[in-house]
Amino acid sequence: MDDLYDEFGNFIGEAQSDEEEQQSTGDAGDDYVDADEAQEEGEHNGQQLMEIDDEGPSNAVILHEDKQYYPSASDVYGPDVEVLVQEEDTQSLAQPIIAPVVQKKFTIQEEDLPPVHFNREFMSDLMNYPDQIRNIAIAGHLHHGKTAFMDMLVMETHDIQDRLDKKKGRKKEEQLRYTDVHTLEQQRGVSIKAAPMSLPLQSTEGKSHLFNILDTPGHVNFVDEVAASLRLVDGVVLVVDVVEGVQINTEQVIKHAVLEGIPLTLVINKMDRLILELKLPPQDAYFKLKHVIEEVNTVIENTIPGQGESRRVSPEKGNVAFACSSMRWCFTLESFAKMYADFNPTQERAPGFGKEKPALDTKKFALRLWGDIFFNPKCRKFTRKAIEDGAKRTFVHWILEPIYKLYSHTLSSSPADLKAKLGKLGIRLKPSQYKADAKELMRVVCEQYFGPACGFVDMVVQHVPSPKEGARRMLDRYYTGPPDTKTATAMQECDQDGPLVVHVTKLFNSTDAKSFHALGRVMSGIAKPLQSVRVLGEGYTVEDEEDMVVATVTDTWIAESRYNVPTSGVPAGNWVLLGGVDNSIVKTATLVAQKLPDDEDAYIFRPLRHFFESVFKVAVEPINPSELPKMLDGLRKINKSYPLITTKVEESGEHVVLGTGELYMDCVLHDLRRLYADMELKVSDPVTRFCETVVEMSAIKCYALTPNKKNKLTMIAEPLDPGIAEDIEAGKVNIKDPVRKVGKFFEDNYGYDLLASRNIWAFGPDDMGPNILQNDTLPSDIDPKTLRLARDSIRQGFTWATREGPLCEEPIRNVKFRITDVELAQEGIFRGGGQIIPTSRRACYSSFLMASPRLMEPMYSCSMLGPADAVSSIYTVLARRRGHVLQDGPIGGTPLYSVKGLIPVIDSFGFETDLRIHTQGQATVSLVFDRWSIVPGDPLDKDIKLRPLEPASAQATARDFVLKTRRRKGLAEDVTISKFLEPDLFKNLKESGILDG
């Protein structure tokens, strides 16, 4: 055996036979094949020289480390099994090696399409008839019964009563809240998002109409959802609690609807509170109802003085309905008159005709059921004055008294007596229902007595225009394109055969919160799946097409809040929920077909105009710094989900979120932590936005030289006339309009002379900003042609300056910058943007700082509701937070008091909690941004000494805010005027004593 191996251990013996080799090396032996053998085998096969035998041995050389001595896991278990090899100690015990599959659901959704009392094909057929469609929003104040009213309509159309009957205990008492699908909405019992539903409803004549309804939130913080909803509708159904009357959010909705030209209808809700809670006699209940209607009409009149008569709401006009959504009943004067006609259907046969004559003309009878019209029971006549004893107003006699009797008998009679009395009214109940609790019994009786909400349908059909009639208003107010194109004509006529145009104003997240569906109104054409469209963002213009992408619509649904009905297409005049187009949409968008008729240019619908601004501010950062990209993605999604949220990065690098109030921010941060980013965050203490302004004209003309010393700009800053900033922000004047039109506005309204009004160059910091740049140079002093070349650069410097003021880098407000002198280099290379823009900004800053600068803070309008003994506590809590009361007084017919006041936003954090503690939870409060107010004190007064942990005195408040804001943003401790003034000018001012330090 020894001679088989050499001294190095290499085998030199005889070669083993093939069989032995295969036994010793296994399958790996097949990897080595002798070349001569392969050649002989090839020649032997003759004709099959070029064919490769896949199953035969390979002649590839296999490296030692690549040889497979043992079968792999995939060989053993098959390719369908995923095999994980886990090294020891690389994963914590708390984390499973194979994590379970978790299906995240953040919204309540029906498992399947719920059973309904109508045919869904019939509903989709109704979509083709714009005359039978009504697009409405249900709006009003918090807890006035909007969602409950929607529940009533849902119960009328959906067969889900048996599901509710199965609930037991406390769950049985809970409200349905069908349109509250967000998990927070269900937990807190308050609507946060607008919720769309499309329902076919019948009028009193039995004709079906398709109602596209948006249930909007009532809390003042979520009024941005209302603004997004009102853009899509042709009418507003205002829901008002009969006891509380018109509250602050009701006022906001009325003002917005009236100014936007949207028709209003009124539903006075919670009528049962008059009977069961306030226990008012029918006569007093009538006066309470009349008072609530007049409150609404007063707000309308105050919004458009002298023109409110045409927009009045009144029961005899037919645009007021009375309802109790918890008991599921609703009626108008006409529908109640029809109940009388149905109860006593015939009077006599008309002579010569076989048909029966109706007992009474319901329209004429309805007109006599409201106002100072009395019914005299003995002579059975209607008169303007009570001429008999016992004569009562018709509304009291014919409507309120029967309802009061129905309630009192149902709640107090024994089952036997009640059965007899209800039998006379034609109401039949099951024996078990007589034994139900009082609330359930009352609801069943009312449902049978009043029937479905046909009166509400009649009111909306009569007073809200169809999509075809309402399209004209939408085009006039919101469409930026010319009205005489084929596309505009197709939109005006709701033409299904026209080019596709969809106006999107709202994004809803999917159940797993990973993507969004876009809700929009189809203005023309048909929205279909797998359709390629252009998505035009808010920044799109015909000149600048940057904000445009091409996307494909993946799905089209009919939105029903808790479920979506997939459809093959949604025609013009309806709302559609679109999938696949959300990537490039931030707030609103316009979807248009790839090709318009005659290759017309595409135009957008204007961005939303909100009721007020976002002034509540917090900074967020991830606890784990490596999760920053995750948080940024979450912030992008938050920006899509909430219409009025603003996110930005400060100079210091902090990520700031701006919202409307505490509850709003709480919901935003919940969604950021749980829905969109799924991470833990560090959140700063809340602060507020500030603005910077001036109260005097600049003490001197301030000039600034360009870095190359070849150009010179001279400016003066002064306060704007009161009202100009508000007019610009309200869109009453637009800088993009022709110069003559802009000039005419300032001449007529603010007494500007012709030269000054025609030389307004810009509003800042954007086209609707509350600052003005005005050219006050004379053509004799500077060549207008040369000045025109530098105009854009000066304007950009002004925009930059007004976006970030010199005090603490907050926006400038209410300031007019006048250019008094310009010296420009003759050569174009010496007056480029790099020279002029920063110089223009410096000239703005120096003139601003020489004009008595002041800081402005936002103020909340504060509206409180509570019993009389809580009023003193409200005064105390407000005074402690730099707030003050403007008015207080009782609410007619109730034990409640209403108090209105103002409170600075920065002092309002925790105010609601504080007030509830002081009033034992009896008072409710609503805080709404009202105005910008100048903070007391001079922000540049260096004589003021601020000590740590001591509150600043009243006159030191502005200085305190500026220093703390600068510190928070990582800026230098104090504002130095010398930084912006030219050295020569600064030296002269110090010598003359105008500047102290």
C-alpha cells in the first residue's frame, strides 16, 4: 500500500474503476468527464453532433467550494416553502422569528355590500339623469345632529335594522354613526372627516331622486373639511339644534355659503328637546322656533347687507324642515299638510267626473300653517287676528299640539289605552313593541306616524339646483379658463359625451392607510377605469406645466362611507371616488382627458378658499433618528389627508406642523403616529405663528447698494390702509388682473391717485399676500425701460423679504413698500438677479426696521355656552390668559347663557380643559381664528430686562416673544439694524441721534 502515495501524500496508484469512483464521490463525480470519451461518444452519434443533452453529465469545472455534498433545504422541502435560517442571539425574544401576517384596518368598513331597500342598478341608472340628481352638504355646529340625520336617511334606505336589534346592553343605546368611519370618530363621538354617501330617496309624489350627500364635521377645528365639501355641492342643508340655536360654526357655514352663492335650506333638529327637556308649552315652542329661524336670517342679512331678503329661509317658502333625527322623523309644512290630506282623503265627487276630489289643496293649506295666522275653531276659518276665544296660531293648532299629544300619550298611557289611541291614527304595533322601553316605543310610533323623510326630499329638490343648473355657478366662480371653449360648454351642460373633466377636492385613505382615493365631481364626460388622464395640480398654468403628471385611473367607485360600490363608469354631474391618481395630488386637483376638443389648453379649478388660517404650531421629530424618512413620508400623507394642515422645515431644521386648534392637532398627530408612519414621535410644546408689521412711515429713506456698488435701491415702508389686506386675501382684487382693473379697485375703494394705483407692482409674499410693492419713481428720474428690466428681480427680493421678516423670520403683514429711487448700471451684466434680489430684500428690511416695527399675534374668537352660574368662571379664566369678554347674554327660551370673547392663541393652550374644571364640565367652548392683533410693547426695546422663569410685563410681551422665537429658531440673540443698513447711512444716523445703539 505504501507505494500508492508519494512523500507529499498525493495518490499515484492505479486508477479506480468507474463504479468505485461513483461510489466514493457521489453525484459530484459526474462533474469530471474525459475529453477523449466525449469526442468518441460524439462521433458515435453521427447526425446528432450539435445537440446538447441536458440530462447527461456536464463538462463544466466545479470549484471545490461550490461542490454540493449535501442536499439543500429547497431540494428537501420543495420550492414553495420559504426557509429562514436564524443565527443565534441576533433577534430579541420579544420578536418572533416568523412574524404573523397582520392586516391593518384603520377605518370601519362593511365586510360586504349591505342589503338595501333599492336596486343598485337603478341607482347607477339614475346617474345618467342630471335633472334628478342633487349634490348637497349637511353642515352645522358640533352635536347639532348632522350625523344622526344621515343615520335616519341610511336606515330609510339600508336594511340593517335586524343587525341593530341584536345589540345588547350599552351598545344598544349607542348611536349608529354610519358615516363616522375613522377609528377616532367612533371613540370620541365626534366627526373628523367629511363622509360622502349616494342614496336614492323618494319625494312625497313617489318620484326617486339620487342624493349625493356629504356629512361634514361640526367642530370648528375641522371647518376645512366643510370648505372642501362645499366646493363639490350645489346646496347646503344647515342643521341647527332648536335649543342652542345659531352657534359659531353655524355662522361660519352660513357666511361661506352666502358669499359663494350656494343655496341654503334649514333643518331645525332635536324638536323633542322642546317637549321632553325644556317642557315648553306649544305656544312658547312656536316662538322659540321662530326665534331660531330669525337668527339664521340675521346672519344672512349681516353677511350681505341689503340683499338678504332674497336669501331668507322661512317655513312658508318651503326651505325650512323640522326634525328629530334620534326619533327618525322629519317634516315640512307641505309634507305635514299632505299627512292631513292622506288621513282624510276624499270630500265629494266632482260633478260629471268619476274621480274623487281631494279633501284640501296641500300647497294652499301649507301656506297658512306658519306666521300670525289664527284658526278659529267655531267658524272654522283662518284669520290674521284671533277673533274667537281659544283661537290659536295655525302652526300650534295643526302641528305642535298633535305632536305634543302623540308624545304624551305614548310615554304615559298604559299599553291597552295606547293601542286604542294609536289604532285611530292607523298605527299598528306588535305586542312585544308595547313592552319595549320608552325610547324604543317612541321611535317606532314616530316612524309610523311621520313616515319616511319625503318632506326633506321635496325641500331639497325644490330649493337646490340640479348639477346641470349648478354648473354655471361653479364655472363662473372657480374655473380659471375661458367660458366660451368647447370644454367649458360641455361642463356647463353636464355633457356625458364631452371631454373628461373631474374637480378633486378631497382625499380619503384606504383601509390600510397606504394609499389614497380621490373624491371629485365629474364636470363633463364619464370617469371610467383604466382611463389615462392628466392630473393638474394647484400650481399648474398654461405657461408653466410643471405641476402636471399623466396617470391611469385604476378604479371608479360610488362612495358610501363604510363601503364603496365598484362601477364601470360615473357620468357628469355625479361624485366619483377614483383610485390610482393620488400620487401627485396634495390638496386639490383637476383631472382632464389627454386630448381636449380642438386641442384646447387645459385649465384648472381654483384652489380652496378656507374660512381662516392655520396658526397652531408644533414641531415633531422621531425618537429614533434613523426613522426620519419614515416620518417625512407620514408628514406627506398627513398633508394630503387634512385640507388645512401645513408642514414645513424651519431654518433650524425642525419639522413644523401647523393646524387650526388643539383637537385638530391631536387627531393629526394620532394619524401620524398610528396610521401613516407607525412610529413614536417627540412633539414640542405648542406655539403659534406670528406676523411682523409697522405702525409708522419709515423715519428716513433707506437705500441699499448692490455688492458690486453699481446699483442703488431706495425704499420707504408704511402701514397699509385698514381693510386692504383683508380684501387682497378675500380675492376681491387680483394682481394678475389687467393694470387698469387693479388700479380702478384702489382708486374707488381707497382713494389712491391714478399714478400710484397703476404702479402697484406686486402683492407679497404671494399673489394673495397682505403686503404691497409700489413703484413711486418718476419717469423723468429714471428710464422706465431700464427699470422694467430690473422689475422682476426687485419683486423677487420683496417676496423673499415679506416671507421672512427681520424680527424673527415670520411673515410680514399689512405693509406697503414704496420704491422712491433706483440707480441701475448701464451694462446688463452688472444688474443681474444675483445683484438686485438680495439688495431689494435688504432695502425692504432696512426701511421696515426704520418704521417702528411691531409683532402681530393671532387671536381666537372664543364662544362659550353654559348655565348662568358658569358665566363668572368664564370671566375669571379669560382674564387670566390675556383674554376679554365682548358680549354675554341668555339664549331665549333656555336656561343657557352665551358668552363671546377674544383670547390670544399663544395663551389658549389648555384653555378648554381649564374652563371645564372651573365650571364642573358645564360650559362648552369653541375657539376660531378671528384676526391678527398687535402685541403690546416695542420688540426692539433693549432697555427691557427679561428674567428667566418670570412672566414678562404687559409692555415687555413683544420683546419676550421675539427673543424666545429667535432662540427657538437658532437665530442670533438680537436684531441688529446695522446688519441691513449701509455703513455710511448707519454712521450718519448714529451721529444725528436717530439711532441709539
